[in-house]
Amino acid sequence: MMIKDSKSANRIQDLQFFGEFGGVNPSISDSSTFTFLQAKTMAGVFDGEIEGCYLYSRHWNPSNLYLSQALAQMEGTESALVTSSGMAAISSTLQQICNSGDEIISSRTIYGGSYALMKNFLPKFGINTKFVNTTNIQQVKNAITKHTKLIYCETMSNPMLEITDIRALSKLAKENNCLLVVDNTFSPLIFSPAQLGADIVIHSLTKFINGMSDSVAGVICANQEFIDSLYDVNSGAAMLNGPVLDSHRSASILKNMKTLHIRMQQHANNALNLSQKLESDGYRIIYPGLESHPQNKLVQEIGHTKYGAGGLFVIDLKDKETANHFMELMQEANVGYLAVSLGSYKTLFSAPGCSTSSEIPEEERIQMGLTDGLVRISIGLDDDIDRTYLKMSKCLKEIYPKA
């Protein structure tokens, strides 16, 4: 299947939510609870007999509903549910699907928090995980047992930027009566996992979708039945765990979504430009948009090419000391900030082996190539990327004066 363009951005732009007094932005529902004119209506909502009424903001509020609808439009799913963080979205999803005795098959290269959740936390409830290389379909197939309930991966993995073929995983999941859950945080608009066969798509809205480094939020995009199950008052993981997103943050993220298509193109253009130049200079660069990347052709095959190959790349500086020195020099040169997270208007960089992936044991990190010398760079919306390249080159030459 060749996908050359996406209608996701148009679907977001076409949404119209008028404010209470005709405002071009929807009104913010700054209320924790909602009034009922009749007591029987409240009872009917609790019993699940009446829909369409707002009850309590842990359940739904208008601001969260607007943002959820926009995200469902973006991913092409029937519905969506916003949460207070990306980890809240992941944990709520896995808890809703899995019971004691069930198994998860997960990509080995995922966000450290996701790894820790599956490796260390869920086993307390009798839910165990097998970690495999999801770019190798045979490995996934060999790991499936009668207890496997879901397959989990990131479309573009953190931090190794491996690309998983969602089509192949979806086919395998359906053959074995499993659900396919995909974290698409690194690649909104670039990939549409639900269109490729994923059952559930998750994002940390904190990253590219919001893009301002000022909010923490997440979302679960899925069919209506699954979203309804999440906020069921008796058994919903989201309802009972309570990871509600503040309505002011929902309103802010919804406004920022309107520029996502422009921002993603600029992030990708900048990342490709720097990656090509730095690779040409002799540095080992990991970036899906480079021909040297093992899944470069797959990106072109299943991605929306208009949005490139993402706004992140990795440079291999061999050891921890060199990586740390490089990042400190870049911060001094105002290339960006030495900080975790990504997807911001400002360039952010970190050494994931010592930070966001430190939950993964060192032996496993080494096996997947995640060494302490890797620096993950989330390039910002720099207008003059040649200027940025010159700054980075100067930093590298301070480290490697004879290079």
C-alpha cells in the first residue's frame, strides 16, 4: 500500500467548535461538576441509560471532548479519550485490556517508562511481557502463545528510531486474536497506524502535538466500544484511575493542533538537512529519512511523505563523556536545551541511555545498540538551519579538533 498524502490535517482544520458567545475558539469548561435539572437524569447517567450529559470532569467535560474529537479525526478512529499524560494513556489501555494471566508482546526499543511499566509494574498483577524486535516479524510470531492478549510497539521507536511495519504486525495480531496497540508519539501525521491496521493508537500529547513544552497530556484513539469501556463508572481503567486532563490544557493543546501540519514539515525538513550534512561529515547518524537507515524504504512505503521522516535524529559519539561534553557545548552555543522530552519549537537533546531509557538494564540496552554515547536530538523550528549546522559543527570540532 502506497500512501503519498494524508487528509488528517484537513480533518482537523474542518472541525468547528464555536464558543459560548460565538467565539472562534470553544469556551473552556472551567468546572469540575455539572448541574442536572432533574434527579432522575443524574441516576440515568450513572446507570448508563442516558448518554450525552456531562456528569463530572473525571468522566467527561466539553473541553476534553473537543480535543478528543480532534485527535480521533487526526488518527482516523471512531473515538478518542484524552488523559493527563502519555503514561496515563498507556497504563490505562494495558490495564483495560489485560487480566491476570495474560501476556503482552512488546517492542524491545520503547520509551523507558513504558518498558518499566511492563517489566516491573504489571507483573504485580499477573501480567507479563515478552520484549522482542518488532521489526523482525518472525520474532514476534515465535513469541505468541495462547495467553498473548496484545502486541505493543512504537511506530518510530524511542530512541533508536526503528520503524515497525504496522501492516505486518496487524495481520499477525488478527491471526492470533490479539489487539495491536501502537504508540505514535514520534510521528503524528507521518504515520496513520489505525489506517495501517492498528486497533489502538496512543500519543503523548506533551511532545509534537502540543509542541510548546508547556503541557503534559496523552490520548487513546480507538473504536467507540473501547473508549466507552475506559470510562465506564464500574470497570473503566481511565474512570477508576482518574487520569483526567485539565480543561485549560485541553483548550491550549487544541489550538496548537491547528498548526501541527506546518510544524511537522519544518521539524522534518530541519532534521533531514542536519542529518545529511552530519553524515557527510563522517558521523554515524540514525535518521529514518537517510538512505543508510535500514527502514528508509519502509518509511516511504507506509508514511505520508508530505511530512517527511520526523523531527528526531541520533548522533553516535561513542562514549558517555564525549556525549555529555557535546551537549554542554551545544547548550552554551544556544543550539538548544539539554533536556528530556521532544517535539518542542526549541531544539532539545539528551543522552537517552543515561536518562529516558535508563530504566532498561544496561545489558539489554547494549544488545539493541543503545549505548551511552548516543545523543538524541529533537530539532526545533529553526528558520535558518544552515546557521544551526554551523553551530553544531563548531561544537563537534571542539571535541574532535583533528576531524
